[in-house]
Amino acid sequence: MEMFCPRMLMSKSCVLLVLLVLENRVIQGQQPYINNHQLDCYNAAYDNLTRGFDCNGVQSSCQSYLTFRSNPLYNNAVGIGYLLGAEPTQIASINNLTSEVAPIPTDTQLVVPVNCSCSSMYYQYNVTYRLKDKTETYFIVANNTFQGLSTCQAMMSQNKVGDKNLSVGLDLLVPLRCACPTSNQAASAIKYLLTYMVTWGNSFSYIADLFGVDQQTILDANQLSQDQTIYPFTTILVPLNTTPTKIEHSPPSPPPAPAF
Ligand SMILES: *[C@@H]1O[C@H](CO)[C@@H](O)[C@H](O)[C@H]1NC(C)=O
Ligand SMILES: *[C@@H]1O[C@H](CO)[C@@H](O)[C@H](O)[C@H]1NC(C)=O
Ligand SMILES: *[C@@H]1O[C@H](CO)[C@@H](O)[C@H](O)[C@H]1NC(C)=O
Ligand SMILES: *[C@@H]1O[C@H](CO)[C@@H](O)[C@H](O)[C@H]1NC(C)=O
Ligand SMILES: *[C@@H]1O[C@H](CO)[C@@H](O)[C@H](O)[C@H]1NC(C)=O
Ligand SMILES: *[C@@H]1O[C@H](CO)[C@@H](O)[C@H](O)[C@H]1NC(C)=O
């Protein structure tokens, strides 16, 4: 902003310009980042942030994508599809798996297609999860089992049973976080929003590289700026121009130097 008004910072026209720039940011910034408030299950002040992404898109439902990390409990397309309510054949094909039951090495990031839709105020994809263990709480299901793709707040607001009354065998609705492109995003040829599950050590540039997208579009989509921190087991939206493909963990090694 200094670039636009170096010496007349307090002048009327400059203030107006600054306001216009800020307003533009807000319009382009599509969904606010959850900023680790998913940890605070009982704080109503963060309800709008934690319960889901606003239904502010052009369409009330759309194709969208999630990322999920394989682990010993969910280690093939059938198991992951069962947990996330997605088609195993599609998971296998997007992620270039040899079959729907082929074991996936632990900690592999997978792309999972889901149908996102607006449910009153928030975009979400509903799945059902049956409690297996008496240590499971809304937080543990949302954070540990679903890896932050849902939140305790979203689950508590859509299930009648209180946190203290959960019992093994109970079926819970798990609203997975997803969103459809806004008109601004659609105007920039963005076709899909992928809900990326942040993990340890992720930076904006790392995530942008994984999907071959511009870092700034990710910042804009989440109302974030470069200097802000993102936390493990939170979701950010990655705007995509094309259908996502298998996530490559490390860039292909460079071709050997020509010998002379
Ligand atoms: C949440 O959003 C609704 C509707 O936009 C608004 O009325 C309410 O004040 C918001 N709540 C908070 C805590 O921001
Ligand atoms: C998503 O919607 C498409 C089109 O309506 C449908 O063919 C597909 O089976 C749906 N997928 C899931 C996992 O519900
Ligand atoms: C997909 O897997 C096949 C066989 O495992 C391999 O030849 C091909 O290079 C892989 N494609 C991508 C995009 O990883
Ligand atoms: C969230 O889940 C992850 C993965 O299981 C775990 O490592 C982490 O400690 C959990 N976070 C909290 C605050 O319990
Ligand atoms: C998802 O669940 C909510 C209940 O919280 C419901 O209102 C909504 O219609 C469901 N959406 C779909 C697509 O079934
Ligand atoms: C929890 O269970 C007790 C005993 O059955 C019942 O009185 C109470 O209303 C329940 N609370 C919630 C929030 O489900």
C-alpha cells in the first residue's frame, strides 16, 4: 500500500484507496481460516468459523475434493471410501492405486472426491460414523479419526446427543468441510475447491506446489496473508482450475547432467 501513496498516507484519496484495496481483499478472500479454533469445542464465539464454510458460492452443490492421510486403520481405497463416503473406484483412479484393496503406505496423502452441498448456512458433505470405542468424543472423532476434516463444533451442532452421553455403537453425523467456488473464483476459471488437511511443517508454498497452483490464490481463498500461521489438523481451501490428480510427495529428480 505504501507503493500507492508514499508521502500522502493520511490524505483523503489515499485513505479511500486503502479502503478500496481492503474491500477488494475481503471480496476475493472467500472463506475465513479456522485458525485453530476447532480446538475450543465449547466457545460459541467461534461458531461461524468452526461450523463450516459459508454457503457463499455460485452453486448450492458441487463436486469437491478432500485430502486424507492413510494410516493403519484406513489404508486402502475401500476403507477410506467407507470412512469418507466416497467411491473406492474413484479414489483408486485419482490416486493411481493398483486396486481398491491395494494397501497404501502409511502417511500417503490421498485426494478423495465428494459431493459438497449447502445445508442451511454451511457447505458440507454428510457422512455417518459409528462410535467404536468408549474413549471417543466429538473432538477425537473430528480431529483424530477424520483428521480435522470436520470439527467438534460442527458435529455437536448437528447431533442431538451430548458429548458426555456418547456410547459405543451410536451413529453420528459427521459434516465434512467443503465448499463451492464463489462468483469471483468462477470468474478466475476456478472449477473446484479442494479441502486440504494441513499437517506438520506445511507452508503455503509447499501446498501450492503440491497442486501446481499459485500461492496467492490459496491465500485469497482463505483470507490469509503470507505471514500468518496455519496449524496441523485444520483445513484450508485450495482453488483448482482442473480436476486434481495424484499428489506427488517429492518433485521428480532432475535429469542427469549431460556428459561431455
Ligand atoms: C454468525 O452468522 C450469523 C448469520 O450471518 C450472524 O447473525 C451471527 O451474528 C454470527 N455469529 C457470530 C458469533 O459471529
Ligand atoms: C456424487 O454425485 C454424482 C452425480 O449426482 C453421483 O453420480 C455420485 O454417485 C455421487 N457420489 C457420491 C459419493 O455420493
Ligand atoms: C501410475 O501407476 C503406474 C503403474 O504403477 C505407473 O506406470 C504410472 O507412472 C503412474 N502414474 C502416475 C501419474 O503416477
Ligand atoms: C489431533 O489428531 C492427531 C492425529 O491423530 C494427533 O496427533 C493430535 O495430537 C490431535 N490433536 C489434539 C489436540 O489432540
Ligand atoms: C446433511 O445433514 C443435514 C443435517 O445436519 C441435513 O440438513 C442436510 O440435508 C444433509 N445434506 C444432505 C445432502 O443430505
Ligand atoms: C444425557 O443423558 C442423561 C441421562 O440419560 C439425560 O438426562 C440428559 O438429558 C442427556 N443429555 C444430553 C445432552 O444428551
